[in-house]
Amino acid sequence: MVEGSASTATEPPPPRPSGPHGGGADPERRHRSRAGTAGSALVGAAVVAVLAGPWLERHFGLPAFGAWRTLLVAIVMQGVPFLVLGTIVSAAIGAFVPDRVFSRILPRNPVLAVPVAGAAGVVLPGCECASVPVAGSLMRRGVAPAAALTFLLAAPAVNPVVLVATAIAFPGKPEMVAARFGASLVTSVVMGWLWIRWGREEWLRLPTGPGHVRHALGVGRTEAFRRGLQHDFLQAGGFLVVGAMAAATFNVLVPPSVLEAFSGSPWLGVLVAAALAVLLSVCSEADAFVASSFTGFSPTARLAFMVVGPMVDMKLIALQSGAFGRAFAVRFCAGTFVVAVPCSVLVGSVLL
């Protein structure tokens, strides 16, 4: 498992030229090129689908496609501002922040670094779309994967913007805000510790894109920032579109009556609400308002919706697959779901 502290991280040597004349593209450049092409293609496909929507509805009588198109745009528009924020922070970390900063902030022992990273999630006012590129940039700068992954889970769930939104959505219920903060933080820290104990290096494809581009290619800080921003945004933007398409498809195909059948059961209600959080893929700044509308569900079930959503949803699964590999995303997202549900039930039984 790769759990080295930031103090032991070293910069990779400059890539050696390849090709008959020493000018061939290195693997890092090829990786960035493939990521950018795939991301651009996915974004382009979404734009075509949105623009072609009215024509398809007119000529083929597809009202459901109109609803799907509206939901797709809504989900993407929710996520893009925070995705931009995350990619800016990610690129800035890679270009301007020295490795020694992290060695001073985080304890060398990964077990101790995990709760510190979870608490640091309070300072990033973004949603889950922002946390993925930032976590990738932290790993590129030598932060232990367990600590970076803890930050990835905590940041979109415990930051002040989300907590204020929760307080507004549940007026007069400060216990719901406290329960969301507590259950989310506990889930993040537990997942970080579980990664230390059972995570494997081969599951996690460590980001190797623009994080060291300044050192590897000999460019300035501003150019490294530009390349990092371009790489992260195109790659993450494409997978955001994939997740948004999946969430919009579920919203269109599954009628509300199917969900109401399970809301009356305390245990089934919690599981259904958690599954809804994954499938609906609502931004963490807005999911409290959706949860408050689930009047047929118990308070604990609504808490589970708000805890699971920022950590495991369709667009986040797609983003993690693009950033860290499919093998990692499947295992980590499944594990997070399994941990988040009982943490929600435990905290909800105490505070709600």
C-alpha cells in the first residue's frame, strides 16, 4: 500500500526522450491527451443531446426526452461551478504549493493524518465535484492516499455552505445539522482508516498528470497551472456528464409511487433513501432541500440521504473512475456506502 508521508515524497526525474530523434511524446503527455480528448467528446455529446432535444420532441413525439434533457442540464449546471472551483484549487496546489507545506500540516503517521484531513474538509466550500480533483492533486504532492481520500469524502459534506443550507432546509432543527456533520465526519475518518488497513496499491491509479508537469517539462508556474487546470477540467467534466446522464435517466424512468411504497418501513426507508442519494446525484449544496421534501421518510432516513449523497452518487462514481481508475471507484464507493448507512443510523438514533 502506498502510505508514505509527505516528508518522504520525492519529485520524479524528468522524462527521458523517446523516438528516433528523442522527441517522442512521453506517457504523461499521452495520458493528458487521451483524457482531454475523451472529456471533450463526452461534453460535446451532451451539448448535441441538449440542442437536439426540441427537434426530437417535435419529430418523434418524445416528451420524456424533454424531461431527461431538462434534468441533465440541471444536474450539470449544479456541478460545474464547483467543478471549476475544484480544478482551480487542484491546479494551484500542483503549481504553487511546495511539498513541504503538507509535511508541516499533516502528521507523518497516516493514522493521525486521517482525522486532520477530515477536519480540513471544513475549509473547501464546494460539492463532491470539487473534491475529486483536489484529492488527486494532494496525492500528487505526496499526501498519503488515506488522508487525501478522507478529505475527498469530508469536504463536500462538512463545509460551512452545506451546513448553512441544511439549517435553512430544516428550520428550528439544529440537531439535523449536528447529525449531518457528525455522521459525515465519522464516515470519512472511518473510510480513511479502513484504507490504511485494507487498501491496496494496485486498486488506486495514482494521478500522474499535470501534478509534476512544472518539474518534468521545465515550464513555469503559470504554465503549469494552465496545463493542470485544462487537464483536470476536461477529464472531470466528461465524467460529470456521464454521471448526470445516468441520474437523469433514473429520474425519468422510475415513478415516485415506487419509492413511496418503501418510505413507511424504518429500515427499508433508510436503505431506499440512501439508494436515492446515489441515483439522484443532487449537489451537496442542494440535497438538504430535497431531503426535507421527503416527508414520508423518517428523520434518520433523510439524514442517510444527506450523508450518502456527497460521498457516493452517480456523477461522483464516474469522476472517481476517471481520476483514480474503475477498480478503485467500485471498491471505494461500495465500501463508503456500507459505512455511511450504519453511521447515519447510529448518529441519527442518538441525535434525532
